[in-house]
Amino acid sequence: MAVSFRYATRTDLGTVRTNNEDSALASPQLLVLADGMGGHAAGEVASAVALRVFAEVDQSGEHALAEEFLRAGRRARRALFAMSDADPVLESMGTTLLVVGSDGDRVSVGHIGDSRVYALRDGSLYQITTDHTHVQRLIDNGELTVERARTHPYRSMLLKSLDDQPGGPDLDIIDAEVQPGDRVLLCSDGLSDYLGAEAIGTALIAEDREQAAAALIEAALAVGTRDNVTVVVADVVADLDDAGADTTEPGGVRSAITEAAGTSPNRLAASAPVVVGAAVDGVTLSAEAAEALHACLPDVPFDAAAPMAGARLCPPEAAPDETEHTPDTAGPPQDKTTQQHEEAAPSPAGRSAETPGPEPTAGPTDPPRAVDPDTVPVPTGPTSTLPGILAAAGVAALVVLLYLVLG
């Protein structure tokens, strides 16, 4: 039985941070969460770039999701290396990465770092991933208890991450045994470092996933999380065709959103991928870093102001009227969303602001363009004989004066 996800996603700066280095994406077949790290603004760059790369994962079924996850991880690592090599400000940036995807009736999980995936089934909480941290290794070796690990001074020391080191480790891949009716949680360590399994399970068990996501964030804030905290709460549901579409949530609870929309939850979710965090807020990239990213991944256009623009899983939302008609002399009507984006966006990634692209050729219906005096070519040949005559007369006068003085 093929399965997909219905989801709720939330993020918060936490009680200390002033910027968000987390990024998350939720769609019916793919869930992704990245918790960035690095000095300056490098962490949010790493998480936004990684999310953008994973949004291009091919879910056509031509390749297994596990292969796609590994490929995306390697591409993201190459991009981070190229960018930090081009811009020293980004040196040592990296991110954790969680990705959960539905591949027909199978659910695959990829992860690296200390962000976690949990599953809730029949009221019981299970941790699917294992942290790639120093304290987790101590726990595995029997040298540290889980309780003591939460306050260990090196609890944030990662053994693996998706960073700017070439040849670094791949994501771990797990064939997750989840089924319709289960609830899945992806979270950054801003949640899991501050809440124990019991508190997470209590919040996650809420009947409505939006309420569960809000409760998780509120619980982390209540205990004073000092990190950004991001959660993706997703219910695993059976895919149904149009004729047999069910309008009930897991457990038989009808969705208020679905009821108001008058459509199936599957259709509703399919039309609304959700992105939160740095990938929505936008990041700052130098021209050198943008050029390096474009050279490394020319097929993944990256707009620093809108990192997810053009992503496979994030089609642009249609404007209310879709098109905005202008007078006949102004040319053909343009899509409103595209027009606003072009006016607000900075130079595209990979192109320096000092190197603008070619201007479009004026068409027969375009209004005449004003001429910029700075772009008018300077004539290279003589434009008059008068300057030459005056110069010759000056030389002759000088010779006569010298003759008279020197006798």
C-alpha cells in the first residue's frame, strides 16, 4: 500500500538566538530538516543550500530513494566546499540533515548529525535515528547514561555532519518500518536536547498535528531552549485514488481544514508544500560564493533572497488573478508573481552584480527606450579639420618667435 504524509511544520528562534539557522521542508512524499552551524551567517547558508538541493530529489521511481538521498547529500557537500573555498567567511560551515521520503509502500530515512526522527505508534514513542555525536558513542559503549548525556559538556560535539569537507561521510540510510496511522516527528536538537522522550511523546500525541507542533515548540521554550527549535510533524496515511479518497485523519477524526475546503486531505496536502526557517527568510551570499555555487550546481538556480524559488517541490503559488494586463503598447501581459519577483530579486546566483546579463531586444510593440549617454559609443575618427589647422598655426608662430629672439 502506497503511503504519503500530511504535515505541520513550525520553527522558533529560541530564547537566545537572533537568527534562524534551521530550515525545513514538508511535502506529501518528502520531509527534510537541516540545522545549520558555523560562524557569522554560515549556518543558515548551509541549511538553506542543503534544503534547496534535497528539494530536487527525483521521486519518479526511476531510482531508489536511498540512492537519491546519497546523491543529494554528496551534491550538497560539494556545493558547501566550493562556496567556503571561494569565500573564507563561510569556512567550516555545515549542517545536520534529516530526510524522510515515501517510495511507494516504503518509507526511507536519511540522516547525518544530531537532529532526530521519531515515530509515534499507538501512544508509544520510538527514536528511529541514532545521533552522530561524541556522547552517543559514550552511551553505546556503556560509559554514559542517557540522563547524564543531556547535561554533558560535549553533548553538542558532532562526529558526522554535512559540511564543507570534501570526501566526508554519506548520510546513514534506514528502511523505516512505519505504516498508515503512525505519526513521524523530525526535530532539531533545539528540541531533543531540552526535552526528554516522555515530554516529546506527551506533546506529539495531540489529536491534531498542528496542535502537536505548537505544543512541542512551546514545551521547548518553556524549559529555556537556547537553540533554534524546528519540528515537522507528519501523519503517515494510505494513498487513495479520487474515487476512494478518505476525508478522515488517522484514528477517524475528520480534518476541520479538509471539511472547510471540501476536498480530500491528500489533494490538499499535495498542493501545498511548506518551507520554514532560513530557506524562507533568505541568506546573504558574497558574489564569490554565489558564483562558486552556480559553477558547482548549474542545474540548481539559487536566489539568496528566496532560496527555494524554482525548486521541484516548491512551485510558485499562483497570484489571485494569475495575470496582470497592461496597455497594448506595453507589450504582452505578464505573470504577476514573476513580475514582482524580478523587480525585487538581486542578481542571480553565479553572476556578479558588476556583470549584468544582456538586455532583451526591443520588439515591435515595445515602447522606445531612452538612450543612456554613458553607453553611446565614442567616435574614433576625426569629426572636424579645425583643430588640426589651429595646431599648425601655433607651431609656426612659435618658430617665428624663436627666430626673432635668437637673432
